[in-house]
Amino acid sequence: METVKLTVRLPVSLHRALQAQARRRRQSLNQTLVEELARAVGMVPESDAAFLRRVLREQGLLAEPGSVGEIYLQDTPTPTAAEVRRLLAGVPPLSEVVIAERGEL
């Protein structure tokens, strides 16, 4: 994605409010500003959390609440770390899936 560096003068109160929002979201002030500006002009980006849920769902690694899969999983015991490693052997790391999805390979 091509970017542009921009200097903007903000009222101190707005800057503080944006900083607080960035802290609540656990993201950089820059990312918060980009998302809020995109939302203001109708270019709402997919949040990181929404992106992660979509990728996990597409990879068959997420059962949505109320889905058929979730009904079958509700009584399933939580697997151990060793069981998870065995089940995921040979599956590409999620980071590779995310990078490929973004077309950054």
C-alpha cells in the first residue's frame, strides 16, 4: 500500500482523545487516525480483529457462536498444547496465510 506522510495541527483535547482511543484499541496513534479518517470518508477498513476472524473462519479454524460446528464443539474437552501441535503439524503458520491474503508474498 502506498502511503503519504502528512503533518496535521490538532487541538490538544482532540490529540488526547485520539491517544486514549489508540490505547484502548492497543494500537498506534497513526493506525487509529488512519482508521478514523477512513471511516469519516466512507472507506471503512476491515479491523485487524475482523480480518483475523475471517481468515480463521476461511481456514476452518473458527466456529462462530451458534453455528453447527460450535454446537458439536461445546462438549469437547480443551486439547492440550501437545495435541494442538500434533493436529497442526504440516499446516502453514497463520502469519503466512495472513501475508498471502494481503498479497505481500
